[in-house]
Amino acid sequence: MLHIIKTEFLKLKRFYILLVGLIGMALPAILSVFTQAVIIEEAKVQNFNFVALFNSSIWNSVTIFMPVTFTLIGGYLINREYTDNTLKSILPVPVTFRRLLLGKMLTMGLLSVLFGFYSFAVTLVVGLLSGVPGLSVAILLRSLLQMIGIAACTYIAILPIIAFTSKMPGIFMGGVIVSFIIGYSAMFIKNVIGRSIYPILAGLTVIGFDTGRFMNTSEPANLKLSILSLAVMLLLTLMIVMLTNPPQAASKDKKHKKSDIFLRKGQKSR
């Protein structure tokens, strides 16, 4: 498994998709500062300090950029094996298709954590360049842990989408659209139970993020339900992977079925 992860990281250096991810994960902080600068005075955050900047960046990441970026890159890593026609060379080696999928998903999981750290660094730089006040060591440490944590939780939330779209070549872009809808829809779920069990919002509860200002809510979500929701996403992903057949095996089954049909027709004609 470690060899698969190492190989995937080496492949990533040659793919432009990594650059797309870096740009995408830089946008939440830039959007936060830009929005604060252009909106009307009544809608502005009156005390826009580093706490508000990090919170806004986390919110933008979870509801828009992270689900799309993670699904895009994760699906791309898997889909390349189809488009490059490399599965016929990989599967004869003692590496099962399911093990290959798990290795790619673990790679994307590690990459999502790195993206969380990268997003934190970009937010810090954007805040310093914009002259945002209120920076302290405590805020930096708390925001770093929250950004890395929410990156991991958001990835877990959209893992079933990546796993499902890995079944067939070329459909991962459909998964990107679904992830966008799931992330954007999170902004409209305000009741306690919904915020607790909705996978995207569950991550915010796990990292201790206050959604009050962004969702106009006062009652906190249930931490146990949120942890359970993410655990269900992991279990669902594992089930999907275990039920996924290798493409070659699927094609062989189709050939056997066709040959059986021809044999039956031949027997009837006789």
C-alpha cells in the first residue's frame, strides 16, 4: 500500500490537475477578503480580524471549494488508469483493483490534509498582505488545526462519491457536479439534526466551528451524531470499493455471457 501511495505522489508531479487544486484552495481566503471589501457597509463584518478571516475561509472552503477540488483530483487519479489504458499492465501484477482504489483514495486523503495546511498558509499570507489585524499564536494554532481537520472531514464526506464514480471511466466529472451541489446545499440546512448528520456540516461540528454567523443559528449541533455520520461515510466507501469489480473481469463476464447466448442459439438451430 505504501508503494502505491508513493507512486501516486510521483505521478501527481506530472499532472496539471495538481495546479488546479492549488489555485482552487487559494481562492477561499482571497474570496473572503474580496467580499469584505466590496459588499455594502451594513453587511460587512464590523471587526474583520484574523479570526473572522480564518472562519470565512473555512466556510468558503467547505461549502464550495473543498468538495469540488477533492472530488476532481481524486476522480482524476482513478480515471487516468482508464484513459491511459494502464490497468492491463497493473492488474497482472499482484495488486488487486480494490487495493489499487484504496491506495489512490489514501493518497488523496493525505493530499487533502496537505491542502488544508496549504489553505492555512495562503489565508495567513492574504491576511498579512491585506493588513488584517488581530494575529496571535493561539489563533494561528487553533486555525491550523481547524483547517487541517476540516480538510480531512470534508474528504471523508465526499469519499463515497469518488468511490462510486470509480466504477466506470469518464464519469468522475459527474461526481464533481454532485459534490458541488452537496457542498452548496449545506448552507440551507439549519436545524440541529440536519447539521449534525449532513456529512459536509458534520465536519464543522467535529472541529468545533461556530456556524452561527454564517447560518444564523444559535444551538450547536450534536458532536456524537456528526462523528457517526462521517463513520457511516467511511463504511459506505469501503462497501462500494469491496463491491467494485475489476474492469477486465467485468469485460470477461460480458464475453462469457455473449458466448453462452451464441451457443444456445446454435443448439436451437440444430
